[in-house]
Amino acid sequence: MAVSRSRSTPRLPFLGVFNNLRDDRKRMGHIHAEILGHDARRDLDERGRVILSDRLHGSCAVFRPSSGKVCPESLLQFVFGTLGAAVRIATDSGLKLSHQRFPSLFAYSCGLMRLVGQCRGALSNMRDAVIIGGGPAGLTAAIYLGRFRRDVLLIDSGESRAWRIPVSHNHPGFPGGIKGAELMERIKTQAAEYGATFRTGEVTELSRDAEGFSVSIDGQKIRSAFVLLATGVVDNDPKLPGVERAIERGLLRICPICDGYEIIGKKVGVIGGGAHAAREALFLRTYSDDVTLIHIREKSALTPDYRRLLREANVGLIESSLGRVTINNDVIEAFDLGGTEYRFQVIYSALGSRPQSQLALSLGAEANEQGCLTVTDHQQTSIDGLYAAGDLVRGLNQISVAQGEGAIAATEIHNRLAARGLRGC
């Protein structure tokens, strides 16, 4: 049963193909078999790879017919089959494979186990890389590692702040702008196209031993040679009614570098405190002559030097806690600050953010005072084999920066695997 990349029946150098799957690509995505007593599925994707998945354990293995390699993408040892089936092992250039009727997909045979064992990681349960975080850095790294033919799993809690971006106008390639959610979906689709696998959940523990890392999620431990942290930061949102909706609609902004151009000439209020808020207010003078800093921290948090800089730049200063907020037609119209009502056309939050670096810190990774991880030029933390990219690392929190760092980390991981003699599959 020979195959090409066309819609004809596929040929598997190791496992054989079954007659009842011939020319039936629609059914291939829905065929079920009993493997080791668990409900399992066999898919043939558009790139000619056969996907075996164990739905109970969330594991799968990818078989690439063109290369004759088995690429493990699970923690389970790949002992396939139910009794009563026989599969004759062959090579790419060898004999055609025999088979028996479905549902006995794979036979338990020493020859099959030898072939599986030859693929590094299958019996050691070790993935090439696990990426924690599904923002721009993590997804970009997944694309690169997939294209390097690496066994990569991306774990995402679904909380990347890139999803909150109403429209990004400074990402290259989209002159009309693109919504953050749409951009993330596009990058994820691209990563999946090249073999990256995804799992939704929160990693609760990260540990390391001589062989690699253990990633704990939902009571399961996933083993990996390398780990890339792309967990980003969490914004310190102001305590305003409907703040999440306001950010999604662009009524409350959090990134002057991202969207300052869009507020040219408007009356701007900046909520924050201390040096960080002062710097953002000064930066926004690039776009508007009418900028006011609403300083909600104690007066001592704003040093005399910054007070002088604000005066010289004609930035207004209001020192007051946030009082009543007037909202009309789902728009923030006015603030009651110290008994006086102030109106702005644009509001920025400059309350900073919190790096999600707890997993790395639990291993003793070095970080700066703000909790951002210290990395090398190749994005490795002070823990060997542990990498970090994106907002978790540097202060310039931009999608393009995160993507570049994700690419650097992924390439370094691939090169280190190659140096160990482990080729992609």
C-alpha cells in the first residue's frame, strides 16, 4: 500500500495501514481503538503525519511516514496493541506491511518496541522542551521548535495579557492594525501546523534533576529536557468599575508605547504613583500637550527631581485618591478627585505589573528587584536548561521583543539538543 502526500491511502514504514481506512480521510479523524484499555484515537493530519492519542492521559505520538521516524509526544511508554493483531515490521525501502482487521491497531511485538526504543525519549518519557505560557514569546518559540522538528508541548493558562489588546497598530505586517486575540490565534495556528502540541492548565510546580525538568500540572508530571518560561506579567489594574471591559474597548489604556500614536492631541489622564507613573506621563507628552498625572500614592513616592521634570514638561499633577467615577454609555467620563471633577478623553493606567516568575524563583533563579528574571544573551536563566522570554525578562514589554526572545531561546534549545546527538523527528 504505497502512499504519497496526496489524498491516497498513506503508507506507514513502521506500523502499517488498515484497508478500512483507505481513501477515507474524514473517518480518519474519528477512528477509535482500545489501546491498553484506554479510549484512544488515530488521526491522519493534512501533513501526512499519523497522530495516536490517548484521551485519558492526554498523550499522543506522531509518526512521520516520509522520514520513517517515531516522534514521541507523551509521557506514556508506547506499548501498542491488543492481542490478536499482527504487524510485520519493515523499513521505508522494505516490504509492504501486513495487517489484520481494525480495531486491533497495533500488536505487542519486540520488533515494534525496538523501533520505538530507537527514538530518543519514547521510553524515557522525556520531551525535548516544554513551554509554559501561551503569549507572543511562548507561541513564537513553539513555531521555531516545531520547525526544528522538536517534540514540544506548550502549556497555557489562557491569561496572556496580549489577549486584552483591543487593536495593535505597531506590530509589523498589519498596517491597519490587528486585535490581540486574532494575532494570538494566528500564531497558535501556525505553531500547530508545525507540530507543536498544546495543553490548557496551570503549572503548579517545576523541579529539576540531573536528567532534566519535571513540570507538574493537574496531578501529572511531565518530563522535559528543557523548559522555556514565557509566563509574562500581570497588570496592576486600577480599582475602577468595569475595568476589564474598559481595557478591552480601549477606554482604559496600559501601554503608551503600543498606542500613544492613537491619542495624538487628546486630553490624557495618567493614573499611578512614583517614578514609573511620572515617566509614563512624560513619555505621553510626545503625543499630547495636555497630560495630567493623577498621583494616587503617598506624596513621598514622587521625588523632587520628578516633580521638577513634570513641571518643566508642563505635565499637570493631581495628588489624590480615586473618588467617584462617572460612567456614561459605558465610557469613563469623569473622576471625582478631592471633591473636584476632572474630565479626560483618554485614561492610562501606570500602576505597573507583577512578573510571573514564581516557578523560576522556586528553583533559585536570579531576578532583579522587580522580579524579572536575569538571562544570558541566549535567554537562559541562572538555572541550566531553564530559559525565559518575553515580559518576564525585560522592561520593554512589546510583542515584537517577546517574539524575538522566544526565537532566540528556541534556537538555543534546539542547538543544545543537537549537540547531544539528538536530532529532530
